[in-house]
Amino acid sequence: MAKVKQTTKKQHNKDFYIVLSASILESDLNPGEKIALGMIVSLARSTGKSTATMQTMANMIGVSKRTMQNYVKTLVEKEYLIFEWVGNNRHFKPLESLKKDTDAKAIITSDILKNKALTLTYKITQGLLIARGINTDEGGYRFDSMEDLAKYIGLSLSSAYRHIYELLRARTIKRHEDHRYMFISNDSYSKKKHKAFKEKLEHIDLSKDIHIDPHVEDVLDEIYKSMR
């Protein structure tokens, strides 16, 4: 699900993203702990455990090593993680239920994680907007109203306005020229996905007379749904 790999320190500096599932977002954790847990779950996706050092994980989400240690301490105490010592390093294993939870409620990209202008709470809101608009022809999801957007991101109306204001001020999102409640993410991953989506649309005849298998891939699924 997530494109975070068990790699060298040099490779960790490349673009990546972490996925936050609904179960993580709805947990009793604070924003930083949720992001840390999402990252560790992502790192453990292929091998069942994260072997990244504390400093590497801290660098990946843009916090200090001490802050990352505090996050991990809480995650272990609340039994979201278990760990084992391998030499002088700890390997972390998230709950099996978290590894099997493959829904992408929020997608937070490396450039957003490292953006010092945003608090962790704003980064989660950005991740929710990225996930909602990732496979659309316009690069963002058209909400019916701010109330609709606030409900989706799980905030009060006043908090939703504040979050959108801060994201616009940080220039990590932009408002669509024609749709007042559509906000397009400026992160590098969304731009690449949007470009790929538009290229696919250019080569697909959207005539209803053509049958499209809805299980081929996510992009085609979206097109199939729009035709029904």
C-alpha cells in the first residue's frame, strides 16, 4: 500500500509517502503518534517489521529523535506496537490488524511531512485532501460545501476553515478556479498521479458502449464508476 521501503539512509531522502488508515485516524493517539504509527506500519508492510533506526524514522517525518522516541514509547505502551532487540537495534512490529487494514484514508507525502510551516494536525488534513483527490481528472475532489468538507476531515466548521486557510497560506494546496470547494494539493506525488491520470483519460474512449472491467486498477475503477 505505502511506498516507504526498508532502504539505506540515502534512499530515505527520496520521495515517499505514508498511508493512514481509518483505524489509525480514529484511534486515541495524538496527531504525531498517528503519523509515526502510519509510517511504521508502512515500513513493516513487506517484511512484517520495521528495521529503520529511531533517527531515520525521525528524519522521515520531520521531528527530533527525542520526539520520535516519545511517540514510540506511547505506541508500545498502548500496544499498537511490539518490539524485539536485534543487536543494538530495536525492530518494531505493528498489530496484525493494522497491517491488514489497506484503506488509504489519508496519504501524507514526504514533502508535506518535511514542511516546517505546517503543524502535524495540518499535515493530516493535507493527507486527507490528497487521498480524496488523488484519482480525479481535475486533481482534487469537489465538495458540495465547507460543511461537507469539514465532515469529511472530521473537524468543526470553524476548524475546517482555519485548516484550509493555513494550507492555502503555506501554498501546499490551491483553490480550483471554477469550483469554490475544490482544493488541489501541490505535493509532488499528487502532481505525478494527476498527470498520469490525465494521460490515461486521453487514451480511453469514455463512450458507454465500451465495456470497462472495473477491477483492473484504481484509475479505471474511477472511470467505471463515473459511467454508471
